[in-house]
Amino acid sequence: MPTILDLVEAAESQIRCLSVEETKALYHEANVTMIDVRDIRAIWREGRIPGAYHMPRGMTEFWVDQTSPYFKDMFLAEDRQFIFYCNKGWRSALAGKAAHDVGLKNVSHMRGGFTDWCEASNPTETVEKK
């Protein structure tokens, strides 16, 4: 029976994986959208990468798949690069693979997640609880 780490490794073999350093070099570019798949309470508590878009992990397939009633138009942009991240890089690997499986092009994820991003003293922003 596979473990969660086996599933993460399998997902990473099918999508582009970026280091924190590679992500930092890309995240501010106009054609890049950072997708934060952490729980909203973690984002309120810990902040996020500046300008990141929040997408709950459980909604990935529904928001990305054009046949879903929950589809978000932002995922139509074929020239846009979507970089998924979470706290440690496990959920973002699975979310990235799921998004890829339902047709999203130019999807990648950041290994090490928000934890490694912060440990490298990269910029973050506060998100107010609504």
C-alpha cells in the first residue's frame, strides 16, 4: 500500500517541481500566478507569498476543470504559469498533479512550501480575516 510520500513522489514525477530559489525568481513576473492551497486559517495566521491566490486544496479539480460548475476563468490563460504551494510541499504536489490531470497547462509546485519560503527570509504579506 502506498504512503503519502509515495503519492507525493509520484505526483512530482509528473509535474514541474521548483525550488524556493527558482520560485522566488519567478513569483513576481506578470505571467505567473502563485496558488496557495493551504487552509484559509493558516493563511490568516501565517500570511502568504505576496499576491498569491487562495484555492482550497479540496476545490482544485472543481476550479480548474472547464466542465465543472465551479470553474474559475483565471485558469483559461494558456500563457500563464501557475505555481502551487502549501505548508511543506506535499499538498501542492498533489494539487498540481490533480490540476494537470484535468487539463491545466504550465502547472508546477514549490518544494518545501511556505515553511521553506519563510525560513529563507523571503517576502510575505499579512491576510486579514474576513
